[in-house]
Amino acid sequence: MQETHVQSAPHNIEIENARFMSGVYKWMAIGLLLTAGVSFYISTSKEIAGMIFGNKILFWGLIIAQLGAVFFLSARIKKISALTATLTYLAYSALTGLTFSFIFLVYTQESIFSAFLLTSISFIGLSTFGYITKKDLGPIGTFCHMGLWGLIGFALISLFFPNLMSGTASKVYSLAGIVIFSGLTAYDTQKIKNGNIIGNEGSEEDHKETILGALTLYLDFINLFLMILRLMGRRR
């Protein structure tokens, strides 16, 4: 009997991890659908779109609110309630929809759909690899995080020198972003799975872990999508 219990324990852990990751993917999908729905709705309203993108104070206020929601969830996840974590995540997804509605104004719907389809296929493959591989993806995560800071730095500099983000440099930036967020997708999936606390399934802490994991993969997906759209998207 003891031997049977020892053999079944790893199997039970895999089942619990699978259920946990299923919840992470579910909430990630809910966030993406909310973002897509808000973005599309805003893009169909010239009045609202004009108010958002015609008012720099409002636009940057929305950007700051997005960043605040991410930092709040990441820093306070252990102290806030599961309901607060969920509402903050949904609010962030909606805010992202407001600011990302510009892609429907800049790019053709065919380009957006193609980029989304390619991102979805890539994400599924990369996340599946991160989930099933036994290899430690820590070094890849470290490299990609370093590269991410490089992308952020270059983007900030380009605000003052717009010519830096034109022509070949723009394509290189997008390709680098695709590589970086591809690596982060696999790395974050493995990290989220390994970070699941076995035995607390169904608890409030488990739900907060799920929301934080969903936010992480949501960010990977959104950024990968934007980089692919920048590279292959056709402008109106």
C-alpha cells in the first residue's frame, strides 16, 4: 500500500498543477477578450477615440493607471483579497483596451487578425514547451529580462530622438522584441507552474496565485502581439 501511495503522489501533483495552469490560462483569456472588446468598441467611436488620443493628459493618465495596476498587483498580491486582485486585473485589462484601441486606427483589420493568429499559435507552442520541459529555463529568463530592459531603454531614448525608431532600426527592435517575449513566455510558464503551492487548491491564496500568473502571461502575449504587429502589420 505504501508503494502505491509513493507512486501516485507525483501523479497527483501533476493533476493539481494542470488544474492550476488551466485556471491561469482561463483568466489570461478573459483579460485578453476584455482588452480586445474594449479596444474594438473604442475604435468604432470617433468621439471617445478622439477624446483619448487628442488629450495627452488623459492618455498618459491612462498609461500611468495601467502601470500602477501592474505594480499594485505584483507588490501587494499577498496582502490584498482575491476579489481585489481579480477586480484590479480586470480593470487593468479594460484600461489596456482603451489605450490599445489605436491599433484599429493605425493598422488594417486584416493585419491585426493575422498578427493575433500568429501570436496565438506562437504563444501556445512556447507556453506548452515551458510547461512540459524538464530543462531549467532560468538562464533564458535572465537573458530575456536583460534584453527587456534594453528594449525599454531604447524606447525611452527614441521618445527624444524619433529617428532612432525608423527604417531598419525599427525592424531590428521588433525582431528583438519577438525573441525576448518568446523566451519570456516559455520561462514564465515554467516559473508559474513550479511556483504553484501544492495543497492549497481552491483557497483564496490559490486564486491570487492564478490571477498573478494570468497577468504575467497576459503581458507576455500582449507584448509579443505588438512586436509581431509592428513588424508585419499593414498601416491604413
